[in-house]
Amino acid sequence: MTPRVVATEAALALIERLKAGHGPLMFHQSGGCCDGSAPMCYPQGELLLGDADIQLGNIGDCPFYIGRAQFAYWKHTQLIIDVTSGRGGLFSLEGAEGVRFLTRSRLFTDAERAELAASGPIP
């Protein structure tokens, strides 16, 4: 099945470095405020999830969450997690590395949308 979230090779390499230093990780697609709309990386369990958060998938064997309301806006796209130089969110683990995660996206094809619809709604 077509994944709703994927990571580039650069992002996967950074995830592995962060896991080596911090242990298991988790991601949450920030919806704005202090850190803009960015994927935030935390030690697993550090961010408390609520009923409005859904697991979109996994990247680098780490769960990736998004708020249900934000997912409603992005449900027609595949999120592609990448890395770029510069400072990112103050609360995200990669900040000390001099790089930041960022989200790119692409529209699902008609076939992919049909496949995802047939698999049922995200819980």
C-alpha cells in the first residue's frame, strides 16, 4: 500500500544518528505556532498524544503522528520528510545538529487515492 508518510535518505540517516544518541524516537507534524508547520522529533513518549492525534505511519521505524484537523487538510498528499541546513524548531531533537527536518508533499495519484480509500479510514 502507498504510505502516507515517507522519508528521504538524508532524513533516514539523520534519524539513525538521533536514535543512536537519544534512543527510540517519535515524530509529530506540528501545525504551527512557535515552530511553524514542521515535523518535530522527540524521544519516544516525551510528547503526550491526545485523542486528536493519529498515527499517519512510520519513518525510520519511528511512529509519525499528525493532528486529526491538520490531516483533514493534507489527506490528499503524501508527506515526504526531508532535511535541510539551518535552525529548526526549538523543541525538535535535530536542532543541535545544525539541520532541520522539513515536510514536502506530493498529491496522491488517482490510483493511490483509490487504494487508500479502499483500505478504510485512519483510526
